Amino acid sequence: MKVFLIFLSAILVNNFVLQRFLGICPFLGVSKKIDTAFGMSLAVVFVMLLASIITWLLNGVLILMGLGFLKTIVFILVIASLVQFVEIFLKKTSPALYEALGIFLPLITTNCAILGLALLNIQNEYSLVETVFHALGAGIGFGLALVLFAGIREQLEFADMPKPFKGLAGALITAGILSMAFVGFSGMIKL
Amino acid sequence: MVFVNSIILLGALGFGFGTFLAFAAKKFEVKEDPRLEKIVEVLPSANCGACGYPGCEAFAKAVLKGEAPKDGCLPGKAQGVSEKIKKILEEG
């Protein structure tokens, strides 16, 4: 039961982008088209899932060896390697998506949402199963925010806006309003 | 003791991930234009974006496609980058 609540809260109540304000860089950078936003979300879900499992296991090793202070460095190492693998894999299997994501694919490494998720799993003392569902929820929540915003931005291109608000300025204001909309979910699930 | 443990753990992790990535790179290799790597090598690798492209590799690809001018790299002008690019493109 708790697992299901963790999963749902990571998507809606504690959305990583719109509530925790993590991962804003790809949120603004890849959300111009729905297709790239969706592709980016898939990559992020994959990295989040694998990174959470591997870092959770490695944290056990770190504590066993009394090296808890190495947590941040080790987690970054894991995430960087995983993202590099995703890059290599994507370049071969889907060159179109690789080109569309461009510089934002390797930037997943520095995406604070991934590291934040890994550290949160440890901080909240989740078991491995809870970690997996937390990661899945976080990834899906990230994808939801991204695709939603991409859809809005595609429509915003055709809207008649005053000159100071055109482009990124209007997009940022819209992002704020979208975040406010998600505040409506807060308090729904108390963990 | 902590010192030794840290070195062993980080060393093992680095070696493990490095090996895994080396295997993956071989398995998922993509055949690229060999001139691309040569051009990237002569660029300053600052990824400053002054050329208007997101990173030095993107500029190199645009030069190969013929979309970017050979002297588009501003920091590289002093180092004679455009001549080196011209040479690479002529040699083929």
C-alpha cells in the first residue's frame, strides 16, 4: 500500500519538476516539441530507474565499509556512467532522437533530479522495492511535466502575445502557472 | 584504513564502469566520417558556442555538411584553425 502511495505522490503531489523544482534545465530546453519531450522522458525514466537501484545497492556497500561520506561522489560516478551508456545506445538505435536531444542528453548527468532522487531514496530510508517505485514515479512525473509543458508551448507559438512576453519569457510565466496548478495536489497524500 | 578502503572502492568502481562502457562502445559502434574526429581534434574544444552551434562537435558536423563556414570558429582564428580545417577537408 505504501509503495503505491510513494509511486502516486512522486507523480502528482511531489512532482520532481513542478513541486521540487529539480531538473528545470531539460524542462525548459527540451520542451519545444512533444516528440523530443517524450523521448527525453523515456531516457530520464530509464536512467532514474537504473541509477536508483545501483546507488541504493552501493549505499549499502558504502555503509558496510564505513565510507558514507563518499556517497555524493559515488552516486555521480554511477549516474555519469549510466548516461554515457544511454548515449552510446541511443546513437546506434535511434540517431534521430539522439540528434533531437543534442546537448541535453549528456546534460542528464548533471540533472539534479537524478541525483536528488538517489539521495532522497537514502534520506527517506526506502527499501529496495520502495526505491524502485519511487524512481518510476519520479520518472513518470518528470515525463508528465515535460510533455504537458511541451504541449502548452507548441500552442503558445501560435498565440498572439505582446512582444516582451514572446518566446522564453512567456514560457517561464506559463511554467510558474503550471506549477501553481499542481499545488492543488499538495496534502493529498501524507507520507 | 578509511583511506585505503576509499581508494579500493572508487578504483574498483571506476575500473568496473570503465570496462562496461568500453564493451558497450564497441558493441554499439556507429560508423562515422573519419574527418569528423580530425576536425574536432583541431578545434579549441572550449564549447563556447561563439560559432552559433551547441558545442565543437556540432560545429564540426556542420562544416562537413557544408552548412558552416570554415572560419566560423572565433577563438580558433588566432591558432589558424580554418587553414587546418581546409587541409583536412581537402585530404579527405
